[in-house]
Amino acid sequence: MSKLYFRYGAMNCGKSTNLLQVAYNYEERGMKIIIIKPKTDTKGGNKVVSRLGVTREVDMLLDDSKNIYEEVEQWINKHGKIDCILGDEVQFFKKEQIDQLFKVAVSMDIPTICYGLRTDFQMNGFEGSERLLLLAHSLEELKTICQCGKKALLNGRKVNGKFIFKGKQIAIDKEDDVEYEALCPKCYFEYKEKYDKQKMKD
């Protein structure tokens, strides 16, 4: 039986780079992989975009209504065997879609490796990530560091270069003047305290 893997980490920890490296490793050995991604992630359109500048077109760009198990079945019927499925930005998948990926790994015996964020900029979980933390056979943290040098656990959202701590959960990096920075908990709370004090003055 194959496994469902969840490799998570804060922004800039190399998730997409790791995914592309795994894809290369499989293909170098003559094995077939497919890359999937939720349509919610509009950054890069139909491509996986690594911060190192490497990009690759995905095989399935899936909206919320798609049944991933059925999509994989159709792919196999059309193209043949799949040796591994790689999912990018999986935090944006729905709970049911994570369940479908779990079934793909177990019932179809296809290793399925998911990459994504664990929490949003307010320290809340994403639907897809929360389900993966419950179901994945294997959990692996991809590490990065805060600007202060400590291990980064959290994601700070900036708008026009300033950290903010209110807003809707999904706002895509590099769109509408939004960007993200990986922060350690200490720096996160320091920025939040400054933000809260400024809001009280306003």
C-alpha cells in the first residue's frame, strides 16, 4: 500500500523547489509522475513556480468541484500508469479532495506527496492542511528561518510593505500588493503588537 505524504512549512521554505526536485528524480528513472494544483492558487497560473526561478506546467489544475479520485482514474485510462502524484499549494484543496487523495494513495497504490502551508497569516489552519494533518501517513516539516535567524513557523502578510493581521484568509502572494514573510513566533507577536497599537490609535 502506498502512502499519502504531507510536506509543510512556512513561506519560502522551498516547498515548490522540493516538489520539482522529486519530479525530476522520478523521471530520471523513467517513471511517470503527474503534478496537480488547486485553481485557487492563481500565482503562476497553470504552473508550479519555484522562488529559484524554475517553473513547470501542472498536469491537473483543479477547482473545488473536482473529484480528484475520478480525475486520476480518467487520467490513467487515457495515459496509462502513474508512479507518483505531486500536489502543490494543497492547503487550498477542500477537505473532501484530501479524502480523495488519501483514497488514491491507498486504493490505487500511488504514492501521493502533498506540499503546502500549515497555517495562514492569522495562525489559523487551512481546510486542506487540517485534513492532511489528520490523514497523512507521513508528515514532514520543511524548515526555513526568520529574518532574526530563528526557525520560522508562521506566515506574516504584508500589504504595501507593512504587516497586517486582519483580512480574508486567501490572498495570493505578489497580487494586489500582497506579499508574505516567514516569521518566528517572537517576531510575529512583536509585529502584531505594533499593528494592534496602531489600530487603537487610528
